[in-house]
Amino acid sequence: MLLQPKSSLPPCKGCHERPPLGLAFSMAFQPIVDVRDQTVFAYEALVRGLDGSGAGQILSQVNADNRYQFDQACRVKAVSLAARLGVPCHVSINFLPNAVYEPAACIRTTLEAAQQHQFPTSHLIFEITENERVVDKDHLKRIMQEYRRRGFKTAIDDFGAGYAGLNLLAEFQPDIIKLDMELVRQIDTNPVRRAIVQGILGVCQALSIEVIAEGVETDAEYHTLRAMGVHYFQGYLFAKPAFEQLPVVTWPAGCELSETGAGI
């Protein structure tokens, strides 16, 4: 399954009688790399102002009244820009679970955007940030199950920093977790962080969940995590986000090709 046909589902209640969003924004892209074969596994789409400014000013305007529309607009913007830039791999999109009313119906706009821009839905990853309090875990589980059924990959972002931690992982198992950057920071000199990350890696290996180390900034952090078995990385060491562009990746010293590199 590559391209999904347009959905025949009716719009869910979030689509009815909504005024225009009135919030203009664009996206930057940051690569997630696989160091085993020095390839880009995915690009994360990150909200930016139209002038390339940070996400803070945009996100501060998101509230209960426009959350649904903003979530939908982010998906469409990410897919359309990824198609325009010719992204050859996965695109990772953050979503707001509390903005999804009915999973099967609310995915309609994303499917239509992928169809319109000829972007394979099998290349989409949807990330839930652990920093957003999940009101209804059963509802989130239904969302993740529906996304998997549609052929999307799912991820938990900022793992280890939010409200639920391992309890959230016990409810459902995504394809990917992204280690929170606070666990990654100075992991080369912090035995407590190393012990925690090693434990997470063991759990994920047992559950067949891939792990991405995000926020990696130094060679020492990279080499420590690589020695622990991590092979997916994201952070300034490799590339900063580029506004409406795909940045060039810088490979750290000692990052050598292996004979058996394969993405998930």
C-alpha cells in the first residue's frame, strides 16, 4: 500500500462549522539518520513562523477552540512540503491526540493531502509527545491502532520526560520511541543517565521497538550512545533544522559504514 484513495468517511464533528484557522505558519525539516549505512531514515517536520522563526509564537496561539484545525493544518503542510522537496524517505509529524475526535474520520484530511501531492502514506510517521497530558488512554490506543492499520508508523516523542513514561508504553507499543534530549545530554559523563537509557533500550529490544536518540550535540554523546547499541540519531551534531529545506547531514568522526545497514 502506497497511496491511499480519498476517504469516503464523513467529516467528524471537529470539521463542522469551524471558522478559518487564521494562523499562518510553515515547516522546517530536521533529519533522523541511520548511522549504520549513513542514510537519512526520516525528516521530522517542525512548526515555524512564515519568516522561519521558532515554534513558540505559533504554538502559543493554539487553544481548545483551534487545536483540531491546527493539528489538521500541520499534517497537510508537512505532507505538501515534503512532496515539494522530494523527500525520498519517511516524514515524521507531531500530532495532538486530544485534537483527534474519531481516528478513522479525522485521518481523512491527511489521506487526501497525500493523494493530492502523490506522497506515499507508508512514508508517514506520527509522533505523540509525552509532554501532552493524555486525557483518555483508550482513545489514544484507538488512534495508534487506526494509524497502524492505515500503514503509518507511530512514535512516542520525548520519552522519559512526560506524564506517563513506562505506563504509557504498557498501554500500547509504538514502532519507535525517541529518547528525550535530557536523558541524552552529557550521557558520556553521567552514569545515572546511562543506566536509565540502557534500561529503556533493553525494554524496547524485548518489545521490538526502535529507538531514536534526539538532541545529540557532541561527539562524546554520539559515541556513548552508539556503543550502547543506538543507531538512529537526531540532533545538531548531524544537522540543524532547515526552513522549508532538507539540510545537509554532517557525519561525526568515527561514524563508519557497516555491511548490514537497514532501516525499520
